[in-house]
Amino acid sequence: SLVQANNAGVSPVIRKKLMGYVGFANLPNQVHRKSVRKGFQFTAMVVGESGLGKSTLINTLFNTPLYPPKEPLPPSAERPKTVAIESIGADIEENGVRLHLTVVDTPGFGDFVNNDDSWRPIVENIESRFDSYLEQENRVNRLKIVDNRVHACLYFIQPTGHSLKQIDIEFMRRLHTRVNLIPVIAKADTMTDEEIADFKARILADIAHHKIHIFEAPTYENEDEETLAEAEEIASKIPFAIVGSDKVVETADGREVRGRSYPWGVIEVDNEDHCDFVKLRQMLVRTYMEELREHTNDVLYENWRTEKLLSMGVAQDSTVFREINPAARMQEERILHEAKLAKMEAEMKMVFQQKVQEKESKLKQSEEELYARHREMKEALDKQRGDLEDKKRKIESGRPLTPEKGTNPKIAASFAKFPRPQC
Ligand code: GDP
């Protein structure tokens, strides 16, 4: 065995070679089975001015008409004056895997004369979802936690070809610490490839300049080349230039595809040469859905929770002294840390108990099976013994074993060596 100190130089890690199959290599399958049984919850938010194709894209992504076609508002209709938050939930299933999908739409965003505060109701909504999660976590029965937190936010950028607008920057700046931001260029079919490339470069420069953090596909050490290449390929397309369509159209060569038909040809949604839709879907659904959920839970939610609890602690104590007192602050941080540890411990205990129970019932079952086998074998042996005894009895009482007259003298001699037993 090899003793290694970890990075922090504490608690040595002991590496041992296993002498036989223990079984935890099967853990991924166990986790997989359990998650498939329970199903997944995923919440995606779409933000952007109306008419940028948000509903169409969601329908295209999940291949389901989640959003019914929108009726344009009649001119006389009273237009709402604030950003609304609307969510639609759907249970969808693919190859036996259930996904409870919630899409949060934010109609009204960017649609007013003054859009200065458009981001505010959205931040409030995201935080209230964190609040509800925290409240559930603090309950005694934490088994049935419903995770309504927003796991990804698709931000639709108008295909202007210029650079980001003030409202885009403001929104992303306010939201990037609360949600996984995925910027997309809406209706990319209205721009040429060259325009898209330039626009992307300008958007990325703006994002970097304002130190906005957008979601990046994580890469891990020891990752295989294929996965790394895939992550790089996806990253290279951000912000995704997308085209949405939930209609099937016919191409010039007679194929039926999801796309948009123009006098000069068809733009295919699922064709990587035409737009980045496939890569966006890969990021959001096929490859990184779990990472988006994890990052929401481990980083965004945890940071929000710490900030909230700290601010509550500080607010409770009105003395300025405490606010600037590092000892009090450390004490608070310690309490938070301990609470987190306690939570983790409780979770681990629960998992451990579950595993022990499973193991016990399995052991019991195999014990019963062993008994049954033992019984069967014993019965078979008893029967065999009975049969043999029967045969023996028959031989002893039946045919004479001495040779008849006229038989081969050699055989007679060999029989003579084995005298007939006396009964
Ligand atoms: P929302 O208000 O953002 O939800 O936008 P909708 O999804 O209702 O789309 C508004 C209009 O834009 C509809 O007529 C769509 O057919 C059209 N549309 C949606 N996606 C695209 C796209 O990628 N390209 C083009 N050219 N039009 C689109």
C-alpha cells in the first residue's frame, strides 16, 4: 500500500490494491437505476425580448409542443407594464427515463420604454426558488425535496450584428452569480456566417470586459480525449447562433427536416453546418444537464445560502461592532460550516443505513438459498443411497454369482477370488 498526503498536506490517503471483487464498482449502476426510477427535475428559464423565438426554441429543444402557438395581442389590448414570470411544467419520457421539465418564461422583458429594472423580478424569482429549497432543506423530513431552482437560463440576444446592448449587459451582470447563463443569438438565419462570427467575437469581448461569468462545460483531469474534444467543440460555439422551428419542411433533395423554408432554400435546425442548435442541445440536454444541476446546487445555491445566512446574522445584531468584528464573523462562518457538515453527515448516515439494509436482505436471501440447496442435495444423496441399498439387496438375494457349468475357466477362476458373501 502507498501512503500519500493530499494537497492540503493533512489526512493521509491510503491507497490499497483490492484483493478481490468488492462490488462498489457497481455504484454507478446503482445510482443510475435509482435516478431513473425517481426521474429527473430540470428547470430552464428563457429570457429575451418578445418575438425572439423563445417559445419556438423550447418546443424545438424538447421536441414537444410545450408552448401553444401565441396569438399576437390585438392593438386595443392593455399591455402588461411589468415583467411577468410564467412557468410551464411537463413530464416527458425518453427510453424509460422520466424528466420533469419546467420552463420559466419571462414575458415583458425588454419590451418597455424604460427597461432599467427588467432584471429585478427575474432575480427575485430565482432567489425565491432558492428560498423555497432552503426552507425544504431545513424541514425534518427532507426526503421529498422538490427542486424548483432554475438550472439554466437561456439569454436571447437580438441578432443586431452590433454588440451587446445595455439591457443585455445589465441582465447578465445581475444574474451571473445566481444562475447558469447560456447566451444564444436568436434567429441566426437572419445573418450571414461572417456576420455571425464577428457578432460572436464582439459579444464574447463584451462579456469578458464586464467580467460576466457564463456557464462553461467543466473538464476534469484524466478525461479521455473524445470528451475533451467534445467540450472544446461546444465551448467554441458559445454564444450559440440558433434557429428554431417546430415545423417539418421538405428540402430540395426531398428530405423531411425540421427547419425554415425560404425562397432560396431550407435552413435546417438539426444541421450543424446551418446553425448551432445541435451544440446547444448537447450542452443543455445531452451532455451537461447533470453538470448544470450540480453547478446550481454546489456553487450558485451554496454561495447564495452563505450570503443570506451571513446577512441575516449580521442584520440580527444591530451593533456595528459585530459587523466589523472578524472574530464574530469567523464564529458565524464556523456555525455555517458546522451546519453544512451536520447536513452532510445526516445524509451519509441515511445512505449508509439504506445500504446496510439492502446488504442484509441480500445476505438473508442468499442464506435461504444456501439452505434450500443443501436440503436438495441431501435429499438427492438420500435417494441415491436408498437406490444403491436396494440394488445391493437384490444382488445379494437374487442371481448366483458363481459361474455356470461350461463357462470359461479363466472367468470361473476370477469369480472364485471373490467368494459370495454370506447372508
Ligand atoms: P417569443 O415571443 O420569444 O416566445 O417568440 P416566438 O417563439 O413566439 O416566435 C416569434 C416569431 O418568430 C414566430 O413567428 C416564429 O415563427 C419566429 N421564429 C422563431 N424562431 C425563429 C428563428 O430561429 N428564425 C426566424 N427567422 N424566425 C423565428
